[in-house]
Amino acid sequence: MNITLNLPPDIERDMLAEAQARGLSLDELVSEVVIARTQIRQQTPSPRPSRLWDLRKGLRLGDVSIRELISEGRE
């Protein structure tokens, strides 16, 4: 796939310098970065908020909040 990127001049300069230092073309370096980012995203599942966590908000047991009960249980 071919794409065109419009990078700020300073970013382009830094990326080109890194590519040259590593003996790569700018295309190869950008491809490596995109592939690595994709692999990281696939390996790291995004945290899903627990439905129970949402349900506990505002719950009370008489005059004692759930937070106070948890705190008391830790003592």
C-alpha cells in the first residue's frame, strides 16, 4: 500500500536522520513503526470497565458507603 504523509519539517528531518543512521530508507522506517504499533495494539487489550464497577457507584448499606466498608475491611 502506498500512502502520502505530510509531516512537519522537523519530524521529517528527525525520521530521515534515524532511517539513515539505521541504514534504512524513510519508507522502510515508517513501515517498521506502523507495523510495530499495530503489533503492540494487538497484544495489549484495552481495559474494559467492569459493569459491576459502574453499578457500585452510590450504593450504601444504611449509613455506611461501600467505600467505607472496604476501608473498614482492610483495617
